[in-house]
Amino acid sequence: MKICSLVAKKGGVGKSAIATNIAVCAAVDGYSVAIIDLDPQASACVWADVRDADSEVPTIPVTSIAPSRLHSALDKCSSAGIDLTVIDTAPSADSGLLAAAKAGDICLLPSKPGLADLSALSDTVELLKNSKAKGATILNMVATKALKLEGTKALEGLGFPVVPLSIWQRVAWGHAYSGGWGVIEYDSSGKAAHEMKQLWTWLKKQLEM
Ligand SMILES: Nc1ncnc2c1ncn2[C@@H]1O[C@H](COP(=O)(O)OP(=O)(O)OP(=O)(O)O)[C@@H](O)[C@H]1O
Ligand SMILES: [Mg+2]
């Protein structure tokens, strides 16, 4: 079983959106996938509750647990034959972030391209470096080419791997989340879907899936 953790101390940068979308890409690709939600806000659980009402999309089990139960939850996923577990975390440098960072075969650290978001990200990068976690930063909610260039340069300056693609700010993300879908299910030929498929292809390669 492979594990992908979404971590960032900053709130609202797309952890839950990317976590649920990775899970959808994996499920649509034929993998058995689960999400573990370590965030007390339980955003991924809320998304799954909406999703469960739609019988036409693959079911993705989402479990909300306290960080102290992460290892036993991962053992259960592994015993159940899950191919990929995605861990969503809370926006704080708490035990959940560290546990998810250590458990992840790969950790994705999303950031918006603004100065406040990028400077907050450097704290999370330091935490990951100190815990010897494997991961990469990824620019999310890019609105202009200038912000993309500026943001990518800032990420590269952190001395930590950077995912070689960015995700642009697109309305499909909000619509998909509200419907309990991934962007590839909401509009499979849209630009958001195209970017998400690129991220999934890159991630699969990193995880050797
Ligand atoms: N690329 C995108 N384009 C447009 N909207 C996006 C994009 N990514 C995420 N969003 C939206 O931004 C908001 C915040 O995203 P999300 O809830 O995933 O962030 P988060 O990091 O999990 O926040 P928190 O730390 O509070 O859990 C959501 O409404 C989500 O739908
Ligand atoms: Mg979240």
C-alpha cells in the first residue's frame, strides 16, 4: 500500500481539494483507495457524505480519526487490500501533520502563490526536512502567469522538491467539491481535469504505482 499525505500549516491552500481529487483519480484508474481525515473540521468526510449519495461514482471510504490512531488506521487499510491511502490533515503544525508527514511515501505541500502563503509554507517545509519526510511543494490556485512565475521561483528557493506543474484557480474545483466529485468527474475535458490528470500521472510515477 502506498501513502500520500497532504500537509500545510496554512489553511485554505487546497489540502482537502487535492486529497479528494487524488483519491478520485486513483479510483477512476482502477485502484482501491481510501482517505484518512486527520482534520477535526472533517472536510473530506463532508465531501464523502455528499459523494455517497451519487451511485454513479466509485465509492471512496473516508475515515475521520485522531492522529494518535493513524498507525492502526493505516494497518487496517493495508489489511483491507487498499492500494493507496491519502491522508488529509488540519491546518496546524500539530501531531497530525508530523504523523502524516512521517507515514507518507510522499507528502504534497500545496501553497497559493501569494507572499503570505509562501512564507507560511517555509515553516512546513522545515518541519518536513527535520522529520526526513519525502515530499514536494505544489503551487495551487494560480491566477496569473506572473504569479505562477513568482510562486515557482519562491518554491524552488526553499531547497525542497517542487512538483513540475501548477494547478490554476478554476471554478470547477468548487463545483466538484460541492457535488462530492473530483474535477475529472465534474468535467472530464475541462482544464482543471487536465491539470489534475497531469498531477496524478506524476504522482503515480513517484509512488511507482
Ligand atoms: N485550484 C483551485 N481553484 C479554485 N478553487 C480551489 C482550488 N483548489 C482549492 N480550491 C477551493 O479553495 C477552498 C479551500 O480549499 P481546501 O478546503 O481544499 O483547502 P485546505 O487547505 O484543505 O483548507 P483547511 O486547511 O482549512 O482544511 C475550497 O473552497 C476549494 O474548493
Ligand atoms: Mg482541509
